[in-house]
Amino acid sequence: MTDHTARLDHVVLWVRDPIAAAGFYEKAVGLESVRLTDFSAGDAPFPSVRVNEETILDLMPLAMAERATMLPGAAESSGHPVNHVCLSLPADDFDTLRGRLEEQSVPVTDLSYDSFGARGLAKRSFYFRDPDGNILEARHYD
């Protein structure tokens, strides 16, 4: 049986130092690196971090922005961060993430309640930045 449900595959984040960015996402956010060894060896153009079995965040070197030519005009818009990326977590993982970020002195916003998202109203959410200024939101629905 084939599943024809649309899914989010990846989001590209522009970063100054992909190795440092991967370290942040591993240590502070708790995501597993993908292709970091290959990137370090020069065998991959960028590393990624795994959000779940189907979704990754690509940590694209900002230096590659001028080479973004997949569409006419893409290079001119490359290098600008998206507004934010939202990670939906179970409640325990949400609390663990917030604690880990605070332990590592990563500033976090106050908690918000009942913010709307893909699965309706999230019970709690908060925002934080990675070292490159990309904004992430964490939330849980249960």
C-alpha cells in the first residue's frame, strides 16, 4: 500500500558555521546530526539534523547562498532566514528541551498558551534562537 499523504521533508537554514550549528542542534535541542562526518571530510555540501524519521533541517553554509540557482532570482533571496520553524514535541520532551536550553544559557521566551498550529491549539509553546539567529518555536499539544 502506498501512502500518498504530503509530508514536510526538510527545511534549509542558512548558517555561518555548519559544524557549530550541528553542535548546537545536537547539544541544546537534542537532534541527531546527519552527514556531519561527510561534510567535515568535504564529501557532502552541508550537514543536517534529524527532527524525526521523515524530516530534517539542512544546515546550509551561508557562503553557498550566491550559488543558489535552482530558480531564476533564487540567489538574490538566499541567505535570508525563514520567520521561524516550529518543533512539535510530546509534553515531557517539551519540558526537557526547555530545561536543556536554559542549562546552556540559551534565552527562551515566556510560555504561550493555546496558540494555533497544524494540529489545533497547542497547550504550551515558546521561542528561542539558534546561534545564527534562526528562530525556532517548540510546542506540545497533549
